[in-house]
Amino acid sequence: MSRAAAGRDTVLLRVHRYSPETGRRWVQEYRVPRRRGMTVLDALLYVKTRLDSTLSFRYSCRMGACGSCGVLVNGEPRLACQTQVADVERDGVVEVAPLPGYPVVRDLVVDMTRLIENHRRAVPTVVRRDPGDEEAPREYLVTPEQHLGYLQYSLCIMCGLCNAACPVYNRNLRYLGPQALTVIYRFLADPRDEATEKRIAMAASPDACYACHMAASCSAACPKAVDPASAIQRLRAATLKAVLGLYRKETSPVAPPLEKPLRRVEASYPTHNLVEGADPEAEARAPPPLDIDPENPPPVLAAHRVARR
Ligand code: SF4
Ligand code: SF4
Ligand code: FES
């Protein structure tokens, strides 16, 4: 349907639907009024609240943090809450389907059990050799350089878009998938983790990094720039080095005891709250708002402006 047919003031949403009760699959069209900055999630919510309350989809944070609103938009795995309709519409049409690679539960809702089980198999926590470390936690030192080695891989929000984009994950049900492989690398690169042999063995198993075809569609789909394909390449390098006996991992030293015990800080809160309304006396005692001279801003604001340019 052309933009003219969709309407200048509306967008045509073509939603792939599925009813588990009847087993019926069909595509339903909804006309949604255009709004500046409207996301695909906004359009779906418009349908849900105004046009068709039977439409099912998942979302929570609406800010690209929870990873629950993944859908296929015009054939590409995307977060519905971070995808602007204006950026993806084709001739006024936006097609929304459930993520591939996961069984469909209803409409746009998919079953993420495989993603979550593989995430668990990848052991997504710091593992220490000494069980006493868990009972009496200590502080382990990580240098800024070591932190940069795994920071990017720790930004994963488990949205599963990378797995949905991966042709191997879609075909091979035993493949761990880019999300879980990224978790393995994230902890392998973390100097606090001591499960090195276990993680190398997991990465070298037939259903792990050597099953990957390195097409990098996972990285192209990732909304957090985690770059799972690079994690998989690094895992391959680590497993090869381990086979050759060349893999070395620097583990974190325990921080020395503090010279002085930490001072306890008592927090104080305002005496008024939003429910009861503002307390005029407390407001009168509050410091006046900052009077900022635009010609001579405080250094922190000046830096902010430069960064935004
Ligand atoms: S690079 Fe590997 S994990 Fe990523 S999409 Fe391609 S086959 Fe899948
Ligand atoms: S690596 Fe990226 S695409 Fe994959 S689950 Fe994590 S955030 Fe989502
Ligand atoms: S609703 Fe949380 S990431 Fe989209």
C-alpha cells in the first residue's frame, strides 16, 4: 500500500498475529495517526488502547533498558521502544512480526526460554575458586584497562535480538547463540573471575564459538553496541591459545584492608513529600536555585555543551 493509500496523517501498521487457541495465523492492518517522534511501541500501544485490545506484545521500561520489546520491524530485529516509525516506514507502511528463532506464544509475544537457559549455562556471575570468598566477600582490584576489556560486553540487556538475527541459532537448536557466547567472553575477560578452564571448555564445545559462521548479523542487530561477533572472535582466539598452552589470564588481587574504617554517613531527607504537598517553611529554608550566567557557565555545563556539539 502506498503512502497515499496509508494516508498522509496515518501510518498503516501490518501486524503478524497468532492465536494459540485456534492455531490461526494472519496479518491484521491498523491505521494509526502519525505523531512526531512516535515509536513502533507507541503505535502498538495506540492499537492496544484505542483499536484492538486483543493484540498481545511485551514491553516494560519504554527506554531501551529492559530488553522485553524485541520484534521484527520491516524484516529487521529491533526494540519497538527505540525504533521511530518515521525511520522505518516504507511508503507509509510498517510491518511488525514476532522475533524469529523463538516459538511464538501469541501475536508478537515469543517464548524466550532457550535464551534464558543458554544464558544460565554460560554462568553469568563471577566465579571464585575459594568458596570462602562467597561467605566473606572481599574487594578485588580491577584496573581501568582491565575494565575496558569487558565493559562493552557487560552492557547486554538480554533482548535476544542478536539470536533472532543469527542464521545458525535459527537452524541449530543446540547452538548457544551470540548472547550466551558474549556472556562467556564477558566473564573470561573479567580478572575477578576464576572459572577460566570451564569457560574455555564451554567456548570450545561443538555448539559454541566454532559453530558460528562469522557473518556478524548479530552485531548489526544489537541495540546496545555490544558486538557479540567480536566476543565470539575473541573466544576463538582464547581457545586456540589455550590449546597451544599460550593462554594466560591475569586475575585480580584482593584489595588491602582499609587504613581507616569507612565513615558511616547518615542520609537526611526533605520534610515534605509529593503526596502531602510542599512545605512552605522548608521551601523558604532551601537554597535559591543556581543563577547561571550564560556567558560564563560553570565548567561542568561548558563541558556538557562542547560534548553536545
Ligand atoms: S556472527 Fe555467528 S553468532 Fe553472529 S549472527 Fe553470524 S553466525 Fe550468528
Ligand atoms: S548482545 Fe545485544 S542484541 Fe544480544 S541480547 Fe545482548 S543487548 Fe540484545
Ligand atoms: S520496553 Fe524495555 S527495552 Fe523496550
